[in-house]
Amino acid sequence: MAKNAYSNTNRLLRAGRKYRNLTQTEVAKHIGVDQSAYSRMEKGLQNIYIEQWLMFCELAGIPVDSAQYGCIDFLTPVTISHEKNEGGFKIAKDFSRFRATSNRNTALLLEYAAHCLGPEKLDEFLESKKLDRDFFLLTGSTLNIDFELNLLKTLIQKSDYSKNDLVNIPKALSKNQIHGRLGNNYLKDQNPLSNIRRFVENVEFYEKNFSWKILEENSHQVVLSVTPEEHLGESKFTSDPILQDHYCRYQRLLLENTTSHTQTKPVSIVEKECLYKSTVFRRCVYQVAQ
């Protein structure tokens, strides 16, 4: 496997090694190179061959197709956790309580933040939150919702940013890297409403902060509800209406990204009820129509 075959294979090496608490020397010995050569592989300065990649995946216990998808995806449903470690990765205290948001759910926002802030500023943000960027290559690993809210707040504080900018996420994003190994599920047919149904069916692989339910559906539309789970009362989410509004838009963006896998005309997404704009509603309700 040439180093340019998949642009972030070197980061996958780092992420897999750190996740399993392995040293560079241990990995190097297993794949038959010296430590300095393996270090160059992690930096993207030296080729890793297919045989070496297979040996690495065996050692780290990660799927062989991680290089294809650009992420490490065990396809494990999200469970609420309070642990302060994910393998060898440390989880900052601020984001360890009620960990119910997977990196799969956060991927689109991270891609946009890199586009909006620039990769270096995003790295500075992650470092300030005591988070390793390689951690986010573990698609099923989790943080609590406050991480996404912190990132949204950072974007809001950017002088030339507005909530409408969320719709400007680059269209050329790697769909597989956003959805991981679930990405192929959204390519099965050309009906965007089918992808909405699949997303709701698969939502347990994205997050456990909200309950997503399809209320009604036919050949022209899908109506679904999004209801916050009780543990969100522990989050700053409930006390900041600006963040609530932005996060509501981000949820719509996830739906739009899911339907954009097809080449058909974009769907119309209308918010029929909004939890954050009324004291009457206890959920958000979206009408997705062709």
C-alpha cells in the first residue's frame, strides 16, 4: 500500500496504536521493521505495504477496511458512558460525563470546523480541550454533547460566522469518512427518503442524546420527531438558546447530508415543531419531502 493510496493511513496507524496502548517499538517489531521506519510511516514519510497493514490490523484488532473508509469503525451501537478513557486515549473531564455522542455524529461538524477555522486552528481548539485529534478517527468512540456545543460556540464567536453558514459545508466531503462503514447503506438506491429511514434505523450508531422516531411516511414524505433524552438536563445545552438553535440546524444538516448520497433532486426539510422556539413543544418534528 503506497503512502498516497489513502491520504490518512498514517493517522490510522497512530490512532490504532494509541487505542491499543501500544508503543512504536512493539508495532515495528510485529510488522517487521525497525522503530525509526515505523515512525516515518506514522508521519506519512514512508510507504506501508499491504502485508504490513494486514499485520498491523491483526495486532491492533481493527478492521482491515479502515484504510478504505478513512476511519476505524467497529460498527458498535452507542452506549452511554462516564469513562474517562477510551482505550489509550484520555477523555477530558468536561466531556466524559454522559458520553453519548459518537465521532460518527460529530464528523460532519469537525469537517466544517476545519473548513471554517482552518486545520491549524481546529488542532489548537482540540489541544485546548485536551483531546487528541487522532481519537476522532475512532468512529464509534464517544464524547458528551458538550463537545459539539463547545465547537459550535467557537464557530459562533468567529466574527464572520453566522448560523446560516452551517449550510455551506463543502459538498465534496468524503461520504464514507462521515458515516464510516454505514456509508454504503446510503448508496443502495436513489430514493433520498429511503436514506432518511435508514438513518433513523441506524441512529443508535450515531448518538443516544435524542430519540428519533418516524411518525408517518409515504412515497412522497417522511415525518419524524427528535426528542431529547432526560440526561441532557445535565448539559449546558438546556440553558443556552443560541446553542440550541445552532444545534437544531446541525441536526437538519445531518439529515441533508444523509439524503445527499443520492444524485436526485435535493429534498425539502421543514421543521413543523421546534422544541427550542416554544414552551409548548417537547420535541422537534421534521417533514422531509421530495
